[in-house]
Amino acid sequence: MTITEILLRLHQNSYYFFAIVLFVIGFHTMLTHNNLIKKVIGMNVMETAIFLFFVATGYVYGGRAPIIEPGAGHTYVNPLPSALILTGIVVAVSVTAYALSLIVKIYKAYGTIDAEEIMRIRGGESL
């Protein structure tokens, strides 16, 4: 393999790399921040990474839309991951709305959205 072929292959698979980077950023955000809204944002970044990964698995470099024409021997893009991601986006928006509504209730009850402070108020051990 030449350098040009290697760079072309890396470019064709860059979606996977960016999906992994986004997932790690979201995971790091969820683990290291005590603010509940920042945790929800980290969860949304992780969901976006998963959506990107699944759409990238259905993509075929040089592929066409899956509209079959008589006598044509083309490579087609798989439409199933894209269709499933639409459902995933709806679920993600619903989970985000529910999580934010719970955070509002927690704020009204405890006066803070800091997870460690809530644990101290409840009398439990800190995280």
C-alpha cells in the first residue's frame, strides 16, 4: 500500500474516529462533572456519537441512493441505519426532556443541581 492509499482509507473511515472521540468527550463529561445539567449534556454528546457511528456503518463510499434501476449494477447505501437513527433521535429528545424535568424538580426540592451537595443534604456520603 502506498501512502496515498493509506491516507485515502483513513479519510474514508474518519467518521468512526470522530464518533469515538465524541463518545469519549461525553463519557468524560458525565463522569467528571457534578452539575446535573452538564451530565445531561454529556449524555446527549454520547447519543450523538452513537448516531454518527450507526449512520457511518450504513454509508458506502461511492454508493448511491437505494433506488433500483433496471439494468444498473451500482453499489447502494444501506438505508436501515438512517431509518433507525430517526427513532433513536426521538427517544433521545424524550429522555432529555424527562431528565431536565427531573432536574427542575430536584432544584425545587433541594435548591441546587450539584450532585455532591444533594448527597450532603440527604445525609448520604459524598460521591
